[in-house]
Amino acid sequence: MTEHSRPVGLSLPIPILLGLAWLVPGLGHVLLGRRLRAGVFFLVVVVAFLLGIVFDGELVTPHPGDPLSYLATVASLGNGLLFLVARAVGLGQGVVTAAAYEFGNTFLLTAGMMNLLLVLDAHDIATGKKDW
Amino acid sequence: MLDHLSLMVLDALLIAVFFTFLWKRGRKERWLYFWKVFGALVVGAIVLGWVMYPFPRG
């Protein structure tokens, strides 16, 4: 591979690359030149996140006395910028009485965990552990 | 409003697409893997639902 065609992501410090990968689903893969996969990942994570919001799911923050909420918080934070923006505009509060509340939670947590896996995948690509 | 089965299938679909593109390359390999994961999630959830059926709530 020539210097000209070298993906931008490979010249970034790993923590910066991983931070960007966390912030926007698929951005890490775009920067590493994996555009098709990046597009699919972006679509899947964003659709899952939006479904979670539409179905009145909760973007979990720690609840005192509920240890599992800490794990759920990690998964929710995994959504990166989506989490931050949604919380900033008051979305993702969770409506416990909504019929699809649990499914909303499932979609939101699934989206966050998928994005965290994308960060790990971007790390593997950037460090040469994965060559595609 | 979608019913719970449809929502579960939709979630399974998204997860199957995600893992297919995360772990597999090549068209044929991806299709095969997608159907395996998607089928396992949907059938597994339905089977688990039936297994849990005799257990009382609460």
C-alpha cells in the first residue's frame, strides 16, 4: 500500500481513533478504509438506537442500590454521540408503563453493545490483528 | 404498534446483520452465517419462551 492510499485512521493515535469510533458508529471503520462495512454498521446501530427511543426505552444512568444499572449504563454509554445528544434533548427517559418499554431498552442496550464491539474491531484493524 | 414477536424478529435481524458483517467476509459465507444467526436467535427465543411457560410469574 502506498502512502497516498494509506487510510487516515492508520496515522491517527490509537486512542483518538477509538474515541472517534465510539463517538459515531462506523466512523472508525470509515477512517480505516472499510467503507462498506462502516455503512452497514452505522445503519444497524442507528436504526436500533432510534427504535429504542421510539419504543420508549431508557438510556440508563446509574440507579443507587441497583448494581445491574451500572452495567446497563456502560451499554447505554456505548452509543456514543447518540447517547449524549439524546440525553441533552431529553429523550431516552424511559416510560415504564409503555407496552414496548422492555423492547425499547433492549434495542438501546443492543445498539450500545454493538458500537462498543465496533470500537474493539477498529482496534484490531488498526493494530494489524485483523486485515480486512 | 408492532407486536412483541415482530419486535423480537426485528432485533434478531439487526443483530444478525451486525455480526455477519463483523465476523464474515465474502458473499456466500455472509449469507450462510446470517441465516444461521438469525434462525438461532428467533427459534432460540421462541423455544426459551415455551420452556419458561410453566414457571409462574412473580
